Amino acid sequence: MKAVELGWVVLVALLGLLASGKADVYIVTVQGEPVISYKGGENGFEATAVESDEKLDTTSELVTSYASHLEKKHDMLLGMLFEQGSYKKLYSYKHLINGFSVHVSPEQAETLRRAPGVKSVEKDWKVRRLTTHTPQFLGLPTGVWPTGGGCERAGEDIVIGFVDSGIYPHHPSFASHHTDPYGPVPKYRGKCEIDPDTKRDFCNGKIIGAQHFAEAAKAAGAFNPAIDFASPMDGDGHGSHTAAIAAGNNGIPVRLHGHEFGKASGMAPRARIAVYKALYRLFGGFVADVVAAIDQAVHDGVDILSLSVGPNSPPTTTRTTFLNPFDATLLAAVKAGVFVAQAAGNGGPFPKTLVSYSPWITSVAAAIDDRRYKNHLTLGNGKILAGIGLSPSTHPNQTYTMVAANDVLLDSSVSKYSPSDCQRPEVLNKNLVEGNILLCGYSFNFVVGTASIKKVSETAKALGAIGFVLAVENISPGTKFDPVPVGMPGILITDVSKTMDLIDYYNVSTPRDWTGRVKGFKAIGSIGDGLMPILHKSAPEVALFSARGPNIKDFNFEDADLLKPDILAPGSLIWAAWSPNGTDEPNFVGEGFALISGTSMAAPHIAGIAALLKQKHPRWSPAAIKSALMTTTTTLDRGGRPLQAQQYSETEAMILVTATPFDYGSGHVDPRAALDPGLIFDAGSEDYLGFLCTTPGIDIHEIKKYTNTPCNTTMGHPSNFNTPSITISHLVGTQIITRTVTNVAEEETYVITARMHPSIAIETRPSAMTLRPGASRKFSVTLTARSVTGSYSFGSITMKGSRGHKVVIPVVAMGHWR
């Protein structure tokens, strides 16, 4: 449903192109280590492997010569197997994975599969989009930015890479002329493409890199340069929106239709933006392009990756969620010290709808913040009908005649145009509408996007109406309605019972002749002011669309021993920059800002906050940053009550239920606390490998194929992976889990307590421990199944420090007899 899946990016299977002999794009991996894990051994090429969390020095002679060697081997393999001109290599992947993408026939792909040295041949598949007040809501201006030198320095010299739909570089959120000059960032080596139209490059200091990737899209025949732009230019809006949320300039006025809705700011307003466009407005994108973009971003030296993409259909070569080519590439990115924030998915509120699976990725769920927009329509009979509409009011203390679109048709023949939608001013009688309130009907056309509230507003304006009412007469249960800013009085009545009150009043007040024609319009009303938000203490809440756990380890939907999502961040009704060319949202076409929802909006919040942590703690690993974010969250709303989640009732009406870690992970992000977490749960590439090697059902040969490393681990069970949560999907009897914490503050003594649902007993050892600065200590958690309930039980472990630090991790387990 369009209203729910407002703009995020998931990966879907590539349909069509199945006829024999018809060329397709394939991603091929070959034997031999990529740059990141090459430990030497090939004649004339010294080791290039990095230690865990170490940045890749791509300028070194060792790296460039070995990377060039790999590319030559790719070209030699193709040259030996196929005639020149019968194939087209699109990309060589050298840094994170060793392989290439190529446009060949299915028969040639089969030849490649059988060729010596080839590890896997995977048919490419498509991606599509996963689709401001939040800095204040999160406490950034007072609690976090001052510690980094104020908003003028928040995120200084941290580079955030965005794999998305590009950027609109002329937006004030990305301008550099009103700020202190941006100096060079020596660690970043990305390039800036030239705009083919203006001949100017896309960079300005704030935007530090801008490239686009479309070779797979072109090979598949999906790319149209007229609307997709063969440049980093954003033809969609989504990429500009996500970049502005994470790193947009501070204090940019959000103006639409003559009204200022407040000031927009990114989470890290001084961070640099590096654009890797791999998504396009009509078809989305292709994994081969996305993988090339990620590989390039890590090569260029980004610190953070913000991704609103994730696989939605099973790949053909692996059943394991953690080893699809996308996650395997991101594992190498994290090994190179890059923090990855990814949208959890928009398939909620149903279980197992996540599209972000792996422990090395921070998977972000979406929350509704404390700002709600409401409006009301007052009828001549005194009834006040609630609705939504970001609009000014009609003239105070004045009522206006109301006319229904169906009663002001120019002639009956226009009924084939669904005139009640109010999408075509030319079919309505301007003489009868002028100076009045136009009543319109919300039909299925609005749900599928062929009708828009923006167009209703334009119709009403063209006809000289004083305002409009859009009334919902029947809806699918659980349909989500978002407020849309309009430049004239307007309201959407979403409650069907309130619509019936309006229709009853209108019919009683509108006399008709025997043919049904109106003799006189007597219904009157007035529209309230919907421009000011109402702040709610019930925030945050988990948004209805936000994908839910439990996490899965394979595409048979077997439960994983790893909690997902990881964290909750604002993702509903977020104001941010928009591209004037943007078509992702029909209600914001041609606008400079858009108010949209999705886990796509939540992920860049976490990417921006991670930049603030990286700025304060430059030597922290991606796992350390993730741990600091997760252990300092809150599971209470502003009113001090347990977090609630939007959910469907049995009648499919939307209700609120008490949320669980499958809705919010560790809880809602608290940036102020994350800057000083006290303890961290650190992990590196060996730990990630241990998690893979101990997960039941994963073929160890497959692990070696994707990670270039054999299994040799003492972890014992995947739940021993050192992450700031504990999940056991199949608890039989008693199980002991270990965790290691590292003190990143001064010497402190921590008291450890645990609580759990009565069906499972929990015990921690030791009950207290003292850690010196930089010291690490192990503790154990013993879980025992007391009774088998057939459902998951939830609890938590709290570590309270003598200096005031508080570290909390969620515990999730399901007891089984055997």
C-alpha cells in the first residue's frame, strides 16, 4: 500500500529477461583474496590485508598494484572463455570481494559456472526504494552538539556515504557559502562527477564526493537518461531527503506554500556528504550497481554508510540470509572500519518482515516522534469533525457554503473522469464553486497514487474555492494517512463515521428537485488551522509500517540467534530536503522539502548520530559505535510508560500494544547517553566469522567462499557472539552465554542485575565487577527453560555503574522440550 511504504528501498527479484539466449547481468566471484583480506602468497604482490576495523589505504602502491592484478585476471578469464564483443564486463570488484559483474547470455553464464577458479555466478536482481523537528526531540542542540564544538562543528571531518538516488546539490541544506569554509579531508579520496548539463561538478566542500553507478541498469535496458540522469543528480527526491536527515545544514527554514514549518537540521550538520547514486526513479536499481557503489565508497574512505536498501527476494546461490552478496560486501566494509546503518524494512507490523539481517549491520526500525498534525471541520449544525491537513484556516468567525463536486459537474458526461476526486478542474462549474468550500471524495486512486491531495488543492484554487474537504467514505482497515501541506484551507476526514456525519448534514441541508438536481446549497462550514503541531507525551511509538522481528537465518524463515532490529529512531513524518525533480511522492512534486515516512528516514538518523560518536571517539570500531548506541537507549516514552507499538487488531483497525524487542531492538536512540556509554561490547571480523561458523545449517564451505576464511572458532554457539543483546531461539534445559565488556570511561564498579519473564530463569555471574580504564571483563548469563509456552519470553540485563553509567541489554529466548 503506497500510503504505508513511503519511500524506502528493498531488493526484489528481477523478472523478465528469462528467455534462452537473452543476455542478463550476472555477479561472478572468483578464487583469490580481495584487497582487504589478501595476506600475500602471489608472486610479486605483498600482503594488503587490514587488521579488523583498520582503514584500507587505497593510495598505497601495494594496494593499487594488487587491485590492478585482480582486474587483469578478471579480464583474462573472460577473454579466454568468450569471443570479444560477445560479452560486456560492467564492474571489477577488487577491494571487498574478488569478482566482477558481466552482461552475458544464460549459456555463457553456465560456461562461467564450470570454469576453473570461479566460485559463484549469481544472476543480478533489482532494488527499489525503501521509503525537521527530530534534532530537538533527540536532545542534540543542548545535549550533544555543544560537546563537539556546537552545531558549527558537529560531525566535523566525518564523511557519510549515501548509496541512494543521488542528491540535489543546489539545496540550501547542502550549501557551503553560509558556513565556515570546509577544508580538505585528506583521508577521503572520492571523486566528483561533472553535471553534463551545467558542466559544473557536484561538490562544494559540504558535498565532498559524487558518483553514479548504472552499468547494470543500462545493460538491462532499464536506464532512461532523460529522467534517470546519467549523473549524481537526484531524479527522485529520496536521496536528497536521507542525506539531509543525516548531515544537512543546521537551521534551514522549511517553507512550503508561504508557511514556515520550522527549521530543518541534520543530525551531524557539519559532516561531509559523499554521494553514490545507484537507485533510480522508475525501476529502482540493481544489486551489481549497489555492490559497485559500496565497494567504491569503502575504497574512497567514507567513515559511515547510510543504506536504505536491503534484499527482499532470496538470491539464487545461497539460502543463508547473512551470506547474500549484499551482506557479504557489507561485512568487508565493516572489516575496513566503516559503520553501516541500514533501514530495517517497511513490511510491518507483521513478524519476520525484516530485510536487514546481519550482526555487522546496524538495522534501524522507525518510530513516530512527538509531533502530530491535526485539524478540524466545523459544520453549521455545531458538530466538529476531526481530520488532518497541514493548512491555514478559513477566515475566523466566518462560515462558508459547502458544495459537493458531484453536484457542480459541468455536464453528466464527465462522470467517467471520477469527478469527485477533484483532480480535473475543467469538469467542474467554476461559477458554483467560487468562494465556497469544495467537498471531494477520497477514492482508491489516492491509494495507488494516480490522484493526490496536492492536485485537489490545485483544482480548488483554479476554481476560486475558499478551501476543500476530502472525505474518506470506505477504506481498507489499517490504511495509514499522512498530512500533506497545502497552500489553502483544506482537510482530510479519515474517520468514515465522521464522513457519514458530514454527508448526513450536507444531504439534510441541500434541497433537491425530483430529478436530484440541487435547488440551493445551504450547508455551511469552516476549516480550522492545521499548521501547528501538537506535541504528544506518548512518543516515541513504533510505527505501523516498521518491519518486525524475529530475525531469520535463512530464506526458509528459520529463526536466528540474533536480535533484529537493533535500534529505533524517528522515521515517521520527517521534514527534510527534496529534489524539485523528485517524483517519489506525488504530493511533493516540485517542492523543496517533503514530509515523508519510512525506515529509510530512520536509518540516516542513526548514520548522523554515529558520525557524532565517531567524531568524539575516532578510534572506536563500528561494533563499539553500535554498542554505545544500543546500550544507552530508552524503552520508555516521554510519559515514563513502556514503549507502545502500532499494530492491527483482529478487525484490522490500528491499535497500540506494548512493544517488545522484536519491534524496537534495544530501544529508542538517546544520542546524549550514547556519547558516554561507560562500557562497550566490542567485536571484530573474527567474531563475525565465529557467529557464521556456529550458526546451525550454514555450510562451512559456503562461509569460506564468501569470507575467504576457514572456520576455526571456539565460540560454541551463535548466542555467544559479543553483541549487546542475547537471543536464543531454541532453549532446551539450561544454557550459559558469555559476554565481554570493555570500559571506555574512568575506573568504575558495576552491579549486574537481570529480570526475565517467569517461564525462563535468568542468573548472571559475577554480580558485580570493577573495571579500570580500557580494561575488559567477561560475565556469564545462565538461562533455564522453566516452562514451554510456545512463544518468546523477554527480559533484560542492567549494569549500573558507581559513576552513574547505566548499560542495558535485551534478552530474548524461547523454551523448548528438546
